[in-house]
Amino acid sequence: MRPFDYERATSLHDASERMSDAAAIIAGGTNLLDLMKIQVMTPSRLVDISRLDGLDRIDDHDGGLRIGALVTNTALATDPRVRAGWPVLSRAILAGASAQIRNKATTGGNLLQRTRCPYFYDTAMACNKRAPGTGCSAQGGSGRMLALLGTSEDCLAAHPSDMAVALAVLGASVEITAPSGELRTLPVTQLYTLPGNRPDIETDLKQGEIITAVVLPAPRPGTAQTYRKVRDRASYAFALVSVAAVVLMDGDTIAEASLAFGGIAPRPWTDGSVNALLAGAEASDESFARAAAQLVPDSAPHPETEFKRPLLRRTLIATLREATGLAGRVDTARSL
Amino acid sequence: MTEIFRMNEAQPRLLDEMRQGVVGKPLSRPEGPKKVTGTARYAAEDLPDGCVHGVLVRATISRGRVTGLDREAIRDMPGLIDVITDARLLRNPAQGMAGVAPCQPNGEVFYHGQPIALVVAESLETARDAAHRLPVHYEEIAFETDPEAAQDREDKDPETAGHFDATFAASSVTIDARYRTDAQAAAAMEPHAAIAQWSGETVLLRGSLQMLRFNRDELADSLGIDPERVRILSPFIGGGFGSKLGIGPEAVAAAIASEKIGRPVRVVMSRQTVFDTVLRRSETLQRVRLGADGDGRLRAISHDDLVSNLPGESFAEPVSQASQFLYGADGLSFSQTLARVSRTPSGSVRAPGEAVGMLALESAMDELAEKLGLCPVELRLRNIPETHPMTGQAYSVRRLADCLRTGAEQFGWARRGAPGAQVEGDWRIGMGVASAARKSALVQSAARVRLLGDRAVVETDMTDIGTGSYAILGQIAGEMLGLPVEKVDVRLGDTSFPGASGSGGSFGANSAGSAVFLAAKKIRAELAAQLGCAPGELALQDGIARGGNIERALTDLVSSEIVHEAEIAAGDTSKSHLSSGFGAHFAEVAVNVWTGEVRVRRMLGVMAMGRILNEKTSRSQALGGMIWGIGSALTEALEHDPRTGHIVTRDLANYHVPSHADVPGDMSVVFLEERDDMANPIQTKGIGELGISGAGAAVLNAIAHATGARVRDFPALPDRVIRAIEMAGV
């Protein structure tokens, strides 16, 4: 671990002022500290915003919620308003990490966590995200946790967040405060940039900008919401594939469906054409298979992610079967 | 010198005659409160004054030679003390019970991640940073990382009985199936750690090690000094599972650095280093062929395997170990190929052999039952041999049939319907069974027991890796001396005590337990002599000795202390009889037909494993083994980079041991009462590893029953289940 300065910000403005290329903001630190110990990230300064006032509140806001960036994952997942109005968010958060980590991890930090591509974590191997221009060891390497969509020659990494997938499906926005104090908002889906030839750049955030809140739009009454995460063990593992679904039924017909996908792309993945195919369709395996065919690419960018094509197709179908009631109500499924 | 007691004939059940009710009781571990309050001091925690910190520098090539370290590049780092290269540094840990130094490569590199130097600094952070920054120059040579493609391989002569080819050809129903298992890690919670401190000519090593008697010799041999100059302390171990059997690179590096620098040196492996350099379980490719008559009597059994290791390592995962004596046939054949590859070396990981071999054997048995249209429990019952099919040895005591029948009854096996028939929404429900077998052993062990009035002290270099050694050794001494366990102080994990087996191969309780028993028996004989009665007439209870017509308090009888040491070793019975634990595992799973997810709903293990010394610690071990079974069946896989061979899943977030959610709430263990008179004087069998042996196969067989599709690549990850389902067209 490299020596670093630790500074406690006194205000948002103060925090922005202290930021530089060599500095990092720390809140929960659940990902950053691990990365610092293995020297994947080597900031010379940590700016601690965890004690700033007012960022740890969940407030009613335009019929929806404004979630402070320092609200912990646990507090957000267990908030009665969230559980009642946006259950997919609660489910997605609880599908991630462990209770200990969720107690510490924050809303803003969760959005900005780094990929779990094993080559990003291994300083003995080349990685364009960690050290721009060195190459991508994942190409030709071991690929189980890599992305299926949105990748580039220079980077195959997937974004690991579950929470972000639920926020994407709910149409949530991120509130960003500039050093000047000016606010701007971005849909969660637009926060992230695709890797292209600069995989080290992951978001639209400019230097000194800080995520201060996430804004949830008003809940959609009558929707069935679910988050389905398939992984290599039942808990405490990153998604191979995850699907967040918000579905409004009209009899046996899908009136509206909104889907978002995790574990398969450098950002929470959404595809409007898939939602459009489902709107007005009958709830049937055939409709779901058509939606899956629209989403799943014809080939995988890495031979070891080939399995994610059938897995994504099947998980999408399974999730829609669950959300539309086609799968039947079964204890095993609910206990997942 | 203490005379060695050799196990040459069946032994009387003296422990049963004591009637104290201490042995067998479900007593909690006496060191438990220390562990849960953080006051048990583990290897890395007892920092001596002036201790400095070492971090292992590791190779970033897979094969070749270190041609130079650029020490100048890091020389100005504040707090940096030294960069140590030494011909005595280890390539990897010693294999279990080696007793000599493992490979000392002296600059040669055999695998990616191999330790090549030690950076020592005033702080751990500086040492870690310096190890990271140190430029290393290499000369690389060609290498192979894929065991199945390796040219450098050793084919061992097949072990055979009868004529396999002929009997297989003559069989009316046959199975010929290939199975793969991914490599696995021991994944002990406590990382490997050592603190070395020299005083004069001797070195004191605080380590996390399972077999101190051997480790002392290994450390001495590695350093090139006399074993008398080495003392090792390892009182608490945060899990071993085989990964701490032999002395490791951290210990030898700490000792070398401490000698050179003249200060105590601590070396703690990072989690990634543990995965990279500690002996893993080899991946396996297995072929099982079974031939049977139409009525389900096995005529031919063959189990061939391919495993891997580094050049020069003698260990090869003994895949077919249990296949050689579990069932009988007219023709049997077992062969092994060992591929030499540049991967983290392999060694003993919990239940070496059975943990992966029984996944294949018991899957094949299930496939055979299916083909025969026979109940899988019945097929197993029909093929229990009279004697060891390879050696002709008698079984000491074996309750395999009882385990299978009891388990079937208690699990509700009769309710098991046709494959794929039980549907709950998108989930298919199935039941599976597998036999369990794990050979039991007795390893030379010594122990000392001191009786000081109405309390006793047990001393041996035996270790407790979290399994309950402190508890059971106190119970044995207490039972023999008529003392409650609170009055018995058990001292372990110090090479200055009499040398025992250490913890490994499920033989610790058999071996160290017998030594304690024999030492206590000698004390009884001395007490009897003092009372003037025959040893058989002596009764000890609650600190009172009775014999003849005399009754005296031990506090009166023992003026200062009575001390006896005893040592035991295997003898003729180990040749005449096969001592093995046997059991039966049952599992019920739910499989999602869309996503391939598998959830174990309930599990039952019925085991007969000799005398149960402590019902609670035994049960915990059996349950732990069954959870390992779930891991090998469903979740645990080391992924190797195809180019460098290095382990990609090298932390506990990416190497998936079962989480709580993977383990069903309904998980039970039933012990069938047993005494193994041929095994040792306390009539025990090994316990630790029987729980894992076959447990995973029960889960895998349940998947096949649930879905009608057979997964043959283990663990059965969701994509592998999907592939099997799609291939089976169900």
C-alpha cells in the first residue's frame, strides 16, 4: 500500500476543491480500500465525504424519492417506502455483497464501484482500464465474469453493480454537484460511458464533480417488480447475468414492460426495443423468447462468455415468467 | 525412550469400562470462548518487540529463471530494510509428512506467482509496496499450462485384480463415462503466516501449521540446521484443510530474514498469495467404466484419472482411492496419469482422492442404476464385497449397508419418483444418494499426561485446526482418570512436547488420542500399584481412587505428580484389516430448468465412523464435510489463465465456497454406533473427511434425478446444468 494523505472534507465545496487526478473520494470504502491494498488504485490523497451533513437522508421528492449519496445500501434496501413502491430496488441491493458490506457501502459509492474483471485486479497483467495503453489481458484470458454487450477490443469488463441495474429499470437519475455548486442530473443509464478505446474513463463525471443524490421517479402502481440474479453460488457472488423487470399486466397481456440487465455489459444495460416488443404482447414463453432474441447478440466477444448468451436468454424468460405469474408461485423461487 | 505400543492385535474396549460418561459427550470446545472473544492468539498476532514485516515477491513469469533484481530502484524507500534472496527459499510448501525441505529452486521459476524473494520493511505497507515496485528480470523458457495437452506426463502402472477387460466385455450392462472436476483450493480463513525469532543458535517460529513434528524437521532441513535448534508454536490454527500440512515459503523466508537482520520477522501471505502459492487440489479428468450383470451385480470396475502437478512434486491426487475397496467385482483396474504443468503445485486438500474421485465413481454408479432400472440404494447394497477386492484384507468393521438402509428410511427415499417427475413451477425436484468411504489410519504419536492430584495436564505437539483436538484429548484423559474435563488442561501445538501425528488425513484423533489414552493407562497402573490392587480393579471417579478395599482422594494419593508418556504406532492390524469409515449421503435439490440454478433443499449423512469421542465436534466435522460436498458439487472452481497457468479466481469473493444460502437449513447427521477394535485402542476411525466423501455425488445424482439430465463437468455451475438440460432435450 502506498502512503497517502487522508483529509476530511468540511463541505461539498471543500471536497471538490481537494480533488485532483491523484485524489480519490472515499465514503464507505468497501471497494476502494481493497483496491488500494493491492495497489490497483494508488491515490495520494483520500478525501473523506462520509461525515458531510445531509447526504444520508431519503426524502420524498415529486412523488418519488431523493436518496442522498451517503445513504447506505442497507438503509436504502430496508426503507419501507422503497420496499413498498420500488421493491425491485430493494431486491437488487439485497442480492449484492454481504450484510456487512451493505452496512458500509453507500449509494454513490455503489454506482462508482469498479469492475471485478480479474485482470483489472492483477497488477502483474496488462489492463487498459488500470494502466491505459498496456493492453487487455482478458482478451485470450479467462473470461467467465466478462461482458457480453458494449465491450471493445480494449476492454471486456462488466459493471458489477446490482443496485444500478434496478435504478436503470426504474428510470432513476443521478444528481451531480459541480465544484461551483451547480447541479445537473443524468439518467443512471447515461452516467456510464462505454469503454471504446478509453476504458479507464467509466463515467460522464468531470473532475471535482460529486454524485450527491439519486432521484427515483414516482412509483408505478400495479406493476410487478422483480430482480433475478444468476450466479455461481446462491449468495455473495457477482452476477453472471441479472435481470430487473417492472411489468404492468392487463389481463394476460403485458401492458408495459421495462427491463434492465446486469453482469453482461460495462454499464447497467437497457434496450428500448426489447421493452417495445413486450408492450402489448401476450404473456407467453413465445413472446419472452422473441424479446430475448432481440436482446441477445449473435456472438460473444470472448469464447468463455459464450455461455452467457443462452444464460441471458433463459434468465430473461425465467424473470418474465416470474413477473407475469406464468411460472406459478413457488416457495423455492421466492426464497432466492 | 518410551516403548512404542504397536497395534498388532484387537484391543479391549477399556474406554467403555471406565463408565465416566465423559467420552462421547457433546461437549463444547474448551478453547471456544477464547476464539469468539478474540483472545486466542493466532500465528500472526503475537508480535514480539522490534518485529519487522516481510512480503514475498512473486514471479510474473510461468517458467524460467530470475536473472536479476533491481534493488537500486527501491533502495530509497523510507523504512525499507532488505531484499532477501537466498538459495534456501522455498518454491512451495512441503507435501504432508515429508519431513524434509521441499523444492528450493534457487532462482529458477516453475509457476506464475512463485515466491522468489522477500522484501523486509519496518511496516507491512512499505514491504508490500516495495515488493510491488521491485523490478525483476527474467529469462523465460517454454512451458505448458494445460494438463490435457501436456507432453511431460507420467503414466503409472495400473493397479489391477482379476481381468478387467475380459469381465467388462462379458458384462451385460456397462457404463463408460468421463467426468471432469475443476481444481480446488483449501480456502482456509486464516492466511498462512509466520513469525520467526532467533535467540542464539535456535529459532522460534510461530506458525499456522498442522503437523509440527514433521514441520520442525522440514524447517530445519530447509535452513540447513539441526532440528534441535528449531521450536515451532502453533496453538491455534484458523483452518487448514491440508493447506498447512507442510512448512511453507512464508515460514522459511521469515526464519532466513530474521537470522540475517537480527530482528523478529513476520511474514503473512496476502489472500492472493495464499491462492497462488499454497498447494491446491488438482483438476481431474476421470474415466469410470462399470460392468454389471442384468441383476445389478458388478463384474468389472475401472477408474482411470489424469491429474497434474509441478515437476518434482511427488504428490498425485489419489483419485481412485475409495473406488478400490468400496464395491467388489471380478475384474478391477485403476490407472493414473500425472501431467507436469506450470500451475500452482497441487497437494493434499481435504479428503484428497475421495473428494473428487467419489464424485465420478458415485455418479457412474447412479448412471448404472438408471440403465439397469434398479434403485440406486439397492444397486449399492448388492455390491458390498466380502473382503477388500484388491488385497483380500478383511474389513475391520463396516456398516455401509446399515448406513444406506437407515438413510433411505429416514430421508423418505421411498417417496422418490421417476426422474423429472416432481415439478414446482419452474423448478424440478430430485433426490440423490451416494455411498461414503474414507480410509482410516494410525500415525505414530506420542503424548505425555501429568496427574497432579485431582487435575491433569496433557502435553503433545498435536494441533487443533478448529476440529476439536483440545476437547477430545481432554475427554480421553478425563475418562481414564475419573476427572471432569474442566480438571484437564490440554496443551498442544508446541514442538517441545512429545511428537504426535498432527492434524491430517483424519488420523489425528485416532493417533494422538490413542497416545493420550496409553499415557493415562500407565498412570492408572501406577495408581493401582499404590493402592495394591490390579489395574482392572481400580476405579477412579470424581477425584477419588478405589481399589481393593481402599478408597483415597487423588490429592492424597499423588504427592507431587505422576507423569507418563506413551507412544503408539501402526502394527499388524493395519496389514490384516482395512479400517475405513463408511456412510451414506442423501440429498434433495431443486433445479431451475430455465436458469440452471441448483438449490440443495435438504441433506442427510448417515455415518459409521468408529467410536464417537465427542458427539458435538464430530457432528460439526461431518456437517462441515457435507458442506464441502456441496461446494465440490455446485460452486468451487479455481480458474487458471490459459496462457500463464496462474489462478484467476484468487480471493474469497471469486473462489466460491458455499455461502450460508447454499447450505440447506434441513441438514442432518446420524451416527451409527461402532467400535473398531482393529484400528487402535480407543476404537475410533477418522472422522474429518468422511463427511465430504460422496456428499457432492449425492447432490449431483439429485440433479440428474430432478432434471433427467446428467452433468459430468463439476462443479455443476448454472451454465453446465443448462448445457446438460439442452443436450438431454428435456
